[in-house]
Amino acid sequence: MKKWESHFQLGDTVTQEQVDFFDKHGVIVFRNFINREKVDLYLSELKRLETEWLSENKDKVNGIPLKHGKDEHGNRTIQRLCFTSLYSDALHQLLEESRLKNLMAFLHPYEGRIGENEKDGLVINNYINTPNSTFTQMGWHTDAPRDLFLGQKIMPMLNVGIHLDDCKFENGGLRVLPGTHKQSVLKLLFGKKYFIDNNDDDREVGFDLHAGDLSVHDGRLWHRVKQSPLYGEASRRRVMYIPFITGKYKPKDENSKTPFYHRFTSKVHH
């Protein structure tokens, strides 16, 4: 397992070098996508939504279950929030930003869009390593079988992560197998045991990520979230994930059914 050293700056457009790099590896990291002020704004919105949804005893949004847990003091928390931009002006405005929309270049030749009210919308993951936490790691998976479960062919999608905490390589976090976005369907479905397998892999790479960084990975890429060796507040990792999707428009609303893959695994994340 090794640390990924390649990173870029995101300007007004995505460069050909960046497109080629992503095409080869299926993952790319941009430093300092948002400044500290914006990081603090989005963290305060996360806190506000969590407080409101806990007081309302909300257990799902648009058919997607929220992931509840407890912090090290035994207080209730929500460790995975979905469709957050539908409840926050600041998060909705983030999704309107032109620099974000430029990332559609990584989906070329497909027409891409930000799935604000599709899939699980803008997700905020709140990983913490405590005895009561239900969300400390995430086993190996790709995001492609979801399409198959929904009876459609596997379409390209991007998972765009905006990182709200510093997370050094040594402290766990996102791990990927570069290049596996070009694997066969057979390998895509059976290359690893979905969500059950948390084992280290010789080919995997991890990252030094800082609050404000942005990562993009192809949904067909094998990836996981490694547990932090740290404990309590020091292990906290908050990441916002934005789905960039292609194919038929399938919005969700409060009457949407819970997709059945959420019933047999509580570990599906983005």
C-alpha cells in the first residue's frame, strides 16, 4: 500500500493533462478547492441539519435511510446525511459553482449532470472511531452494481468528494485501486467481496487529504474507506460527496421507496 503523491489545482477549466491523468487512473485530487471560511460554513450547516433532523427523529430522506450512531460521550449523531443541499442554501449554492460543473469533462463523451435530487443527492459522511460508532470504515466496493440493482446498464458516474477535515494517509481514509475503472464487468462484480472485504491490497493507494481538498473518483473504481487508528475526535473525518451522473433522469422525492440494496447492507455510502 502506498501514498499517492500526485495532485493538481483546479482552475477555470479542466486541462487536457488532468483529463488524461484521470482517464488512466480513475482518480484525481485537487488541492485547496475551497478555503477555510467555506469549510467552516459547510461544517456549521452539517451541525445545523444534524441537530434539526435528530430533534425531528428523521430516519430517512427521500427514501434513503440516515445512518445514526453515537459519539464518544454517548450522544446521538447522524453519521451519514443525504440530500443535504435540498435543506441548505449554502450547500445548494455550492452545487451551482462553475468550477464544479467543469469536472463534467471527466465524463466525456457522456453528458453529465449533478444529481442533486437523484441517487442519494449531496451526501455528508461523518466517520468517527468510537466504541458506539456505526461508521468507522467502509469495505471494498464499486458504485456500479447499484445500476444493475435498479435494472439499468452500468453508466459512468463520478464521486466528487469535498473534504472538511485533514486526514493524513497514516490515519486511514479513502483507498483506491488505480486503473480498475477499466476492468471487465466480471471483475467489477466479483473482483472482491462487496463491503465485507476490508483487507489491505498491494495495489491500493491512499492520500494525504486536507480540509478544502477535492477528490474525484470514477464510480467503477474499486475503493474503500480504511478505519482510522486514532480514536474519538482525532479520528473524525467529514466528507461531502456529490454524485455526477449520466443516463436517464430519475429524481427522488418524499414518496420514493427505499432501494432494496439499502435493506441488505447498511454499509452502502455515496
